[in-house]
Amino acid sequence: MNDLVQVVLSGLVTGGIYALLAAGLTLIFQVSGVVNFAQGALAAVGAYTCWSLENQHGVALAPALAVTAAGLFLLGCLLQAVILRRLGGDLASSVIVTLGLLIVLEGGIGIVFGYSPPTTPLSLPLPDGQFNLGDWSLSLQELVLAALPIILLGALFLGLRYTRVGTAVRAVSQSARGARLVGIPVDRVRLAAWGVGAILAGAAGILIPSASTAPISPGMVEPYLLSAFTGAVLGGLDSLPGAAAGGWGLGILQNLVSYYTPTQVTSWGVGKDAVIFALLLAVLMARPTGIFGTAVQRRV
Amino acid sequence: MNPSPNSLALARLGVWRPAAVAAAVAALACLPLISTTSFAVGFLDPAGTYAILALGLNLLIGGTGQFSLGHAGFFAIGAFTAGILSSNDAWPFWLAIPAAGVIAGLFGVALGLPTLRLIGPYFSMATLGFGLLVAEILGTASWAGGRTGITVNYPQAGSYTFDELSFFWVILGAAIITYFLVWNLRHGATGRAFVALRESDFAARACGVHLAGYRVLAFVISAVLAGIAGALFANWNGFLDASNSVTSSTFGLPASVAFVAMVVVGGLDSTFGSILGAVFISAVQYWLQDRPELAETLYGACIVAVLLWARGGLAGLPALTRAAWGNLPGRVHAGDAHG
Amino acid sequence: MRETLMADALTIRDLSLSFGGIVALDQVNLSLEAGSIGGLIGPNGAGKTSLLNCICRFYHPQQGTIRLGDLDVSRRAPHQLALHGLARTFQHTELFRAMTVLDNVLVGAHTRGRPSVVGDALRLPAARRAAAAQLTQARAMLDRFDLTALAETRASALPLGLQKRVGLARALASGPSLILLDEPAAGLNPSEKRQMAGLLKRLQVEFDLTLLLIDHDMDLVMSLCDQVTVLDFGRRIAFGPPHAIQRDPRVVAAYLGAQYASALVPEVQ
């Protein structure tokens, strides 16, 4: 039983990363109608920025995080203002442009830091040891890693719900035209959405090395992308709680599938990813437009 | 009168004049005779291989307007099918390669049918998922070489063994045939049906165009060609290793993005553009092979630049410069009269 | 005698369509005699375009049947209807904007060409002959519509009036017997409207067509149409020749409100 709880906990850890990525994708999609395929690259940028500040410039963790967040916010705004806005509503071009940005960002990381993973890891000051509750013994580190995205996303939801900016964001995501009519500066809201979306990506990027004990690399987020997109799609791309729940759900599902799949089957290559992809296809097929009654559904 | 689609313009330039074409082909065929093996492996073979893939992908992306981000998956399926058939079952390359195309095509049907009705980014996400999934499976499965990969022997035809240089002739031949077929398709009723579905699927269906049939057809053709390209790759690269594949630039997401880059930078919906794009990206990857990060940044920037300023891509440059030239002050442009 | 033996060009029985909780069409009946021009009018939101979309099988009604002549097409896929003589123009033209005028018309003729993918790809002689024949026919169609000079022009570059003409040429290219026209005169100035009306009448005679058109221009509808069907809130509220419809109090009420019905139609109290 303890094993199972541990598996679920690990699932929450990975799921938290999926949730952060999915939430960022959804926020950007809701407000500016673009699926940001560069989300993973933004996460990597966040990870490298934080790493660089800590290890190359000797900055302490807290200010490093703050600077990274600010930098990502600016980067998100920049991308929206300079590139996405110029494309107007052309969805097809937006898809490709974010792809282009994906490789520009990854390449950019490579130029500044080189492609080989740095030898020093991006480590967070996580506690060691176990947390004992009755019969269960759980890794403290994982508990903290699982809790962090919950806190972050919780703050995001509260912000969207109870602040003026949050209400503006929700208004724009429901109807840009209506929002403009009541005086909401839609362009600025879009900038903010991209900025916050970038921060969410960066948060995921910073957590990944601790969750996976892998060193940072430009492509470090790619293994998480399938689930991140599936999580966002599960949320219908228009529901932040849905995306977050989707992310966590997938993390747990994935770990359970891995745990219960016999190694024989795994050696065939079939495993958690196949399940997740099947889920993605199933959801997309059930709701091809993902959203009811938005501009995506064209009438003639 | 306004500019017509790029291909028509190129046709007017006489691209298809037989003598010019024959001369170009002859020149290309001489290349292996004057190149080094590393140039062949680094540029010639990839350029030709990816040209075949790009031709197919452009039918899908440029033609029907469905942006697939997972074609590295079909490329990998083709490569590994050919690799396994050649190394395990000793199939000759001229059987293994078409077989790889067929297998990739079957996967194309399997993926094309469920994704039929998906719009824009949703289609992209589904194909993205597919590409990531294939890369993951081929990277871990034991029958795909697991962590050690698959070695493919030099392809043989009878008693002649091809090496990386001479295999370019096979690639060149395949590319020429592919170009012929794809150009014909694109400029016939099939290509018109593809574009009609992209421009207005309502009107297209009202005209009798079978949405499901043509969309799946475009998808399958692009999958088959990607599979054939992968199979060709297996033969000249000689080694297939998909571990770390999700991040690999041969079979992973970066590869899928590079393929899209070839199509976009070359010129969406331009058959000749597909060739230009494949050659361009391959050239960038070759000349910057020691600095892959520069290569990636460069063609990523090219994608963005094309979309912002030069929609027609490389193939559209002639029209673009003509238009720019015509807009110089003092010159009266014929189009002005129409307002 | 020929008319009474032949089935109507279009027969719609008890057609009902809802989206979620919204009723778009409610038990609509409509018949269109072969060779006639029918009008479909009603206030905005009455369900006119929805009805056309049902006929084209873009929408799937919950109930009802649609027949083209003798053939029940209620379950067919949209692309199959072109084979049975149905064609359509759209409110917003829906031209293939990136394609040339000639290509637009060629797509219209898609079902006539018996397209063969393999034949196209390999340039087989049979396919090439078919393509050449199709091209000749398409050019003839362009000529009929005075569009020959614009054959190589991209559709997106054309002004609205010409776009509408291309849409019409595209619809005719399949050799249809029934054409649905969604607001053919919308966006045109009065002179262009008169031209369009004249063109439609001539086409109807020349190609032996049945037409069903939606439009908001009452003069156009009344002058062109043999029969008019009026929809309001998804229901058919009136049906008959134009002069009768103009006097029908229910129709006036639907457009202007009940209080005007009696004022404008004093003799019908």
C-alpha cells in the first residue's frame, strides 16, 4: 500500500509539472487564441536563466527566482508584441511562428550556454528524509515538489478570481470584443497573459531537474510536452482548472500505468506514453474544436 | 493583372523546359564523382532525402493546410522498418524501401482517420503527440535496438555495393520521380481539391470534393514519402539509434520542426519550394554542423521571418522582388489601375 | 403532362433542426417545381441559411426528409449531392481565395471530370484527355460569364461583384439542375442587383435550372420568384406567389411587428 501511495505521490510531482505547463498553454490560448508550441522552450529558458544566475553569477536562490520570473514575463510580452500581434488572427501562421520560436529559443540557449548539459545541476534546496504518517513513509522531497505547483496554481486561480487584472483576463478570454467595449485594454491583457504564461512555463522548467534528477538541457522539457498538451486539451483549452486537473490526473495515471505494466510490455515500447497519446486522440476526436461556440467554429 | 501562384510563374520562367531540366539533372548526377564522402553524408544525401519528405509534407501543409508536427514519426517508422528488414531479414534495399513506405502509409491511414475533422492547432497537437510517441517507443523498445541502435549494411544491388556517394544516385532518382508525381498531383484535380478544402471546406464539399477522402489521401501520401525518406536515410546513414530520440534532431521534435521549416521557408504550397527548402535547411545544417545551436537559431529565425515578411518563402522571392521593384516611387504599377 | 409526372426538383418534408436547446427549424415543408425559381425570405435568424445548410447536408436535422427529384438525400454526405445535380452559392462567396478564377471554376467541375489520383500523378493519357476536356469546358464557362480576361487572376483580388459572378460560374460548372443561392445580391449596388437578377433569369432559362434563393431585397425576390416561402423563428408562416406574400398579414407581422400588420394591409382585417 505504501508503494501505491508513493507512486501516486510521484505522479503528483510529475503531474504538477504537467499542470504548470498545461495551465500556461491554456492561459495563452484563452486570451490570444494561439497554441504556444514554444511553451517547452520557454520553460527551458527559465531553467537556464535561474541556473545561470545561481551558478555563474553567484546569486542566491530567492533573487534568482525573482529575476527569472521578471525576465520571463518580459520575454513573453516581447514575443506577443513583436511577433504574434503582427500576425493578426491568422491561426495557421501562429502555429508555425510558435514553432519557429521554439527552435530559436532552444538554439539561443545553445548559443549562450552550449548544448551539452552543464555539470552542475539546477538544484533547489529541498529537504531530505522521509515524512512518516502512520504506516506510510513518503519522501519529503517529493511532498514539497508536489506542493509547489499546487501553491503556484492556487495563487494564479485566486488572482484570476479576485483581482481586477484577473477579471479582465477572464473577460478577454470569453469575448475580446465585449471586453473592448467595456473599456478593457485587450492588447495589454494579451501581453500580460503571455508574460504570465511564460512564468508558468519557467516554473515548470525550474522544477523539472529536481523532479527527474536530469541535468538541464535545451530539450529538457520535450519528454513532458505530450502530457502537457494532453492536459491542456483535457481542460478543453478553455478551462484553467480543467487543464491543471488534467495535468495532475495524467501524472498520476502515467505513474500508475508504469507501475502496473509488466516489463515485457514495456520492452515492446508500449507504455505510459501510448496510453496518454490514445487519451489525447480520444479527447480531440470527441470534441474536435475543443470549445463550443467560439470563433473557431465557422458558420457559412 | 495580378501575380498568379508561384508555380505558374516558375512554369512561365520555363522551369520545365526539357533541356534545362536534363542539364540540371546531369549536373547533379556528377556531384558524387567530385565530392568527398563526408560531403555526401553531410549534405548531398540528406538534401535529397529530405527533399522527398518535404515534397510530400508540402502537399499536406501547403495543400490541404493541415500542419503536421509529427512527421519525424513517419520518417522514423520508415527508417526502422527498412533497417530491421535489411539487417534482420536481409531484404535488399530496393524491396525494403518501398516496404517501409507502405508501412508508414498504413500508419498514415491509422492517424489520418481519427484526425480528419481536427482544425488547425488541434490537428497539430494530435500529430505532435504522434511524433513524440513514436520517438519514445522506438527509443526504448528492444526490437528497435533499444539503447544500442540498429546497424544497417551498405545497400546492395546484385553484386554492386553502394556507398554513401553512389547511393546519392538512388536518392536523386527517387527525388526526381517524386517531384514528377507530386507536381502532377498538385497541378491536377487532386491538388485543386486539396487547396479547395483548405480555402473553404464548405464550398469544396458543395462542389463534390470528398473531404475525408482527400484529407486522408494527402496525409497518407505525405506519410509514405516520409517513410521512404526514412528508409533512404537508414541506407546511407547506416546506423539507427532512437534513444534520446525525443530530443534527437533526427527523429524527435526538432526533426519534425525542421521538416516544417523546410516547407515553410521553401514556400508553402510550392512544389519547387519544397526542394529549395530542403536544400536550404540541409545546407544550414551542414555548414553549421559544428555549431548546431547556430543552425537551429538560424532556421527558426527564417521561419519567423518568412511568416512576417515573405509568405511565399524562397520560391516566392522572385514575385516578392518584382513587387518590391514595382513599388519604387515613380514607377507605375499595372496593378494600381484596379484600385 | 410532363410536369405532373415528374417529381418536384426539391421536396422538403417536416424538417426540424435544433442546436442544443435552440430550435432553428420547426417542421418546415417546402416544394419547388422543376424549372421554377423559388424564394426563401424571413427576418434575420428565421432559419433560412440553416435550411440551405440542411439541404447541402452540412447540418444534420433531427427529423424530416429531403428529396432531390425522386431521390431521398436525407442521409447523404455533402459531397455526394453535387453528383445528383445540386449546387450552391454562399452568402460570403466562399471562393477559394488563393486560387485563380479558372481554378475556382475547375473545382466546381470536380465531379464532372471523374478525377483519378493515379491518372493525375502519372499523367496517364486518359487522365490528360479528361483534364483537357475539363479545361475547355471551364474556359467556355468563363466566357459565358465574361470572366475570360480574369482567368488567371487570384480570386482574392476581385471586387465583390465579380466574386459573386465567379461563385455563380463555379456553381454552374458542375452542370447542376438545382442551385441554392444564399443572398446573391447582398452587398451589390442597385445597378449590380439588376444585372444579377437579369443574369439569374437568363441562366435559369438557358440551363434549364431550378433555383432557390434567399435574399433580403424584396424587389429582387418578388420580380424573380415564382413562389416564395416565408420563415419566421424556424417555422414556415406563409407560402405562395409573390403578390400574395406581400399582402399576407402574417408576413408583415413577422418583419415589422403585429401592430403594423393591420395598418399596412387594411383590406384584410
